[in-house]
Amino acid sequence: HGDSLGGLVGWKYFFTSDHHSPDYVEFAFQWAFATTAATIVSGSVAERCNPTAYLIFSLFITAFFYPVVAHWVWSPGGWLFEFDPPFKDFAGCAPVHMVGGVSGLMGAAIMGPRTGRFDLNGNPNPMPAHNLVLSTIGVGVLWYGWYGFNGGSVGNLTGGGIDVAAKSFATTTLSAAGAGLQVYTFETFMSGIRDLPPLLNGVIAGLVSITSCADSVDLYAAFLIGIVGATVYCFGYRAIL
């Protein structure tokens, strides 16, 4: 935040310094978003990234990458914010999930696949989750936390804010449900096996897909957005493999 340098980066109020009325709630909220962008990368480089290297990378993504993109999107003066009509990202789909996802993709490309991921002919080997109970609990915690992620992005519950938050809860739920059903149905059709991990991955895809517009779309549109996001996921991970 603060004065913009060419629409690219904020140039004032570091650690809320020199601000006449520091917004500590906003500071804490943005801190949580920045750490989320960093944690997305951890899943992309699991089992093959040195912990020290990951800590150093986390410092860079939270101190430089995320704040810059967040300035583009949310700060007056940011080049995306100044679009007419303005670029809309309600809860951080671009600053959080795009930054984390692209960073994770680059990390995976540099580090290479996990041991045993491909056979001698280069064909991908199945790598099932080692504990479906923990996986399900983890997705459930993420889904629950997403209500704070999206609903909390309203900023306050006064002046109609509570209605916007409630709508965000509903659209978040429907997008996740639609995406989970889409991936489960698609993968069952493709493999002939009813399995839980595709459903869990679909739920995450739906949650990410609705983040930028959870406050503004109709409920049926939220369900369709989840389906579209899930379809992109189904073909996207196959393309990467």
C-alpha cells in the first residue's frame, strides 16, 4: 500500500510506519494472505526441497512477490487497480493463488519429479495418498478456513457487510461442491474406479475458482464456476504430466 511507484510497487508505509492511522487488522490479514501464498509452494516441492532453501524462498515470496502483486490489484495507483473498469479480485485469487501456483510450478519444474513418479519409459506411476483420513481432514480444514478467507475479505460486518459475507459463504460452498462432484464424476468415468482423492482435489479447485468473485456472482453461477475450475484441473494436471 502507500504511494505507488509507476503502478508497480508501493513506496510508503512499510510496517505501517509513517501512517497517520495504521490499520493493524488489514496488516494482519495481508500477513495471513502472504503466508498462504508461500504454503501453496510447499506442496509442489514436497519430499525434494531442502528445508533451508524453502525457508529462504518463503522469505522472498512473502517480502517481495506477494506484496508487489497485491499492490497491483488492491492499492489505488496499482496498474491493475487503475483499469477501467477496475480489475476485480475480491479475496486474492491472483495475489495469493496465482502467485503461489506459478511459483510452485516453477519450483517443481526446476527440482524435477518425485522419486518413483515415472517409470523407465517416462509414463507416470500412480502415487496414492498415504493416509486418506488425514487428507480428508486437511481438505475439511481448508474448506472451513476458506469461509474466513472469502467472507473475511469483506472487511467489516456493518453497512451491509454481513450480507456480503453471507453471500460469500454460500457461493464458496456451492463452487466447492460443484467442483468436487465434477472431478469425482469425470475421474470415475475415465478410470472406472470410484476414489476419494479426486473428490478432495476437486473441492480445492472449486474453492480457488470462486475466490475472486465470491461476493458478486449468483448462486447458480458459483456452482458453474466450480465445474469450470474442476474441468480445467482435470485436463491441466494431465497436461503437466
